[in-house]
Amino acid sequence: MKNDQLSILPILLSAETSSALRQSAADLAAALEGADDVDYVRIYQANFRRPQLREGVLLRASNSAELRAALQEFIAAPEASPFPRASRLAIARGPVFVYSGNGCQWPGMGKALLNEPLFTTSIKRIDEHFMPLAGYRLADDLAGVLDDEQRYAATEYAQPALFALQVGMTEYLRGQGIEPAAVLAHSVGEVAAAWACGSLSLAEAVRVIFHRSELQAQTRGQGQMTAVVGSGDETQVWIRECGVADVLEIAAWNSPKGCTVVGPTEALSVLETWLRKRGTAYKRLPIDYPFHSAGVDPIRPQLLKALADLQPQPAQVPFLSVVRGTVIDGTELDAEYWWQNIRSPVRFAQAAQASLAYGNVFVELGGHPVLRGYLQDTLDAAGETGRIIETQRRNNNDPDPLWRSAAGIWLAGIPRRWAKASQDRQAR
């Protein structure tokens, strides 16, 4: 087979030390030097026959000349090379797919990803269901061609865009042979998680995200939110002590060290003044909605009516509910559940703790890794070592962020499922 027939083949090199990793790359480069054909036996052994050692780097190339060039680039400057590199965890379990909630969106966040066929195909499938409901295409929204920098300040646009992004990311990772051991989400991220676990069909999930966002848009201006560096239990005490317990609620238990408070602007200012005097950090969030509070109560009848005919199925992988703080059966994801997803506090801290039974490698799917700190707090509180892998970053210029995410999962030590693809290439 000639060297222009390699296709895009990932090559994982590993060794116990950084210097040994560099030598491993040099050995492979020497073996390939001057060859017209790619030595698939060596590549196969590097990927499957050898145990994955502590230090690893992941290369890929579309022909043998690119492969040799990539090896030489890594050999010349291992620490500065652009190739994904990481240490393997002593024990890698999972991965747990974690779907971000509100706050991670940014204009054009899907533009680079739309160059990836698996991602683009999934967005087209979503638009088949979404366009008739909303009158616009999420493909255009994610590409940033709708030309509105403030678009995602409106929840009726932000939520569907995030959902589409997360579905596309999930499909890409599945296309690389990466399946979740469990799914976890924060607030609106549960819609994509409900689809990913197999409980909701794509058409049903699109209906949920459309009606959820459209109805919540009616509550704009009815309240705001403040993130507090303190547990939900601690913050409830502080709210009582500063005399605003009748109007402020805990919107989210985020981690053992953080929560979010929701309520009227004036009451939040009272709490913030009290927190500042006692030296507790907080941040008023750029959210003009009373999410997860009494402020959304008026939309309940409309939501229940719009979603009354959902037919959720048993989850194919564990669904960690942030409404309940534990694993639930997928058949519970009916209209009433989605009302509670809007109204009840987000018990992300509790669900994240429960997720440790399924993995210590977390993949955050969203526009920006807003849950990274909460997940790290969860690992630290449990005394566990793990890895948190992002899929996108705000205003990121990386042309292929999802490949880097997949590489991070494999380098952490999650088993790779490349064997069939490699065998198919050898047989050509």
C-alpha cells in the first residue's frame, strides 16, 4: 500500500518517562525512514499490543510522509509540540459525559466544529425537527452567521444552541468509539443528557429544549442569580442570617464549595453586602432570569401541556439526575420531570458525587468548561484522582478541539477501540 493511502490514523506512543517517550518516537521514525509503504505492523503494535505506559503522546497523519514529519517535530521539541500529550492515570474509569448548563455559550461556538462531518450531520438531523418549531436553523446559529453578539443573552436562543452543540459533540465522540459510562448534567444540559442516555428520542429532546427555552423566556427580568463560594447548606444559613430567606432560594448546589442563589435583585444585593463584610467571595452572574425559583411558577401549566405526550424509555446508560441528586430510571423523564428540572434546585454536587461510582474521567460537553471547578471539588472531597477533559473553550482558535478531547480521553487511560479500523486498513 502506498504512503498516500494511510487515511487519518491515530498513533499512540507511550513510555514510562518523557525521555523514553522521545526515544520511542525516534525509533518509530527510524523504522519508517525511506519506506514507500507504511509499516502497519509497527503501528498496530504501538496502538494495541503494547501496554499503555505512564507518559503518552497521540499523533495522527493522513499519509506516511506526514507521519514521519509529525514524529520528527515531536522529537525536536517534545514539550513544545502541538500534539496531545498527557500522563496516564493509575486507574482510569469511565468516562462520564457531563453536559454543561447555562453560561458556557458564545457566538460562533460551533463554527470550527461544523468542519467535522459527524458533527455537521448531527446538527442537520436536529434542524429537521427544530426548524419547523423555531423558524431558524441551529446550523446557522452555531456558525455565528446570524450576526447578533447579544443573541445568547436571550435564553430562547442560548438553550437550543447549547443543546445542538452537545448533541453534535456526543456524536463525534461516539464516532471515535468513545461511549459514556454514565451521563451527568447541569440544569438545561439534562436535555442533551436525556437524549444521550437513550431515554428521549432526538425529536422528543428537540421539543423539550424548544418549549423549555421559549417558556422560560417569559420570565426575563423577574430575578437574577449570584454564585457564592460556600456550600448550599452554609449559604442557606447566611441567607437566613441576613434576613432575606423569604425571597431568596438556593438555585444550585454546585459542589462542596459552591452554590448559586436566585431571587429579586434587591435581595441579592443585601446578601452580597453581608457576604462582603464577612469576607466570603461571590459573583453576580450575567443572567436576567429567575431560574430554579418561584419566579418560573407561572409557566408550569404551559410546559406540562406542551410535553404531555413524551414517552421516555429506559436509559441505556446510567442517568444521574440533578433534580434528585442520584441515578434514576429513564422512564421518569416525563413532562413532570422537565417541570422539576426548571423549578427545583440543581443538585449537581450530589449527582456529581454519585457519578464517582461510574468513573473518574469526566468529559465536559459545552461551549466552555464552566463545571471544571465543581468537578475538581468533587474529586478532592472524595480523595480521588481523576481527569476533567474539556471539549471547547470560549473564543478558542483550535481548528480541531474535539479531536484533542478524544485524545485526552485515551491518554488518560480509557481503553481505545481502534482495532477494527486498524485491521480494516491493513486488509486493504
